[in-house]
Amino acid sequence: MAREVAGAGGENRAVRTARPLSAEAVNADVEHTILQSRDTQLIIHAIPPQVADSINIEVPPVARDEGAIKPFFTVADLAHSERVA
């Protein structure tokens, strides 16, 4: 949600994130979106504009080896998840 709260058609980034995870947004406000699947709950926090402006998003994205978390999600159909991601 850094820099982009809504994308094409008004769909926010958290909702687009939920689609390949077979999750749904069960609650949302301007600062948080809660995504829920059968085995996972993910809370996505909006990044304040002053912080988002300092983030450099590279194109194409650069893979990172280290991060705060490395989540694993169970999906019913991997091919479907890859198509809608």
C-alpha cells in the first residue's frame, strides 16, 4: 500500500494481494486491511506518505534474501494463484 492505496478500478493493493492467496479482506480501514484464509490471517498496514516517499521501488523488483518475515501460504490451486498474482 506504499504510495498506492487504490489501483485500477478502485481495487486496493491488499485486495489484489488476497486474490492469489485464496484469502478475502475481512476488515479494512484507511490504515489496515485484514486478509483471512483457511489457515492464515495477514494484517497489512498502510505506510504513511512521508515514509512511502523514501522507499525506492525498483523495476523489475529486486529479490531480497533477508526480511522481517518469510510467510508461507497454502493455496488450493498454484497455477490459478500464479495467473491472478
